[in-house]
Amino acid sequence: MKKFQLTLLVSGIIMTAVGIANGEASEILAKATVVCMECIGIG
């Protein structure tokens, strides 16, 4: 069980790093901001 958990943790860290390297973080932040603004009625 420990090996499975470690594998999931490592793969999650790798996928997060690849997403950040590809510039996905800024894109997701922009989309989240739009959704938030729509939710509270500003956008």
C-alpha cells in the first residue's frame, strides 16, 4: 500500500511540474478568475 501511495504522490508532483513548465498555471488562474467574477456578479 505504501508503494502505491508513493507512486501516486510522485506522479502528481511530476504532472504539476510539467503543467507549470508548460504555462498552464497562468491559464488556469485566468479561467478561475473569470468564473469567480461571474459567480459574484461582477463579470
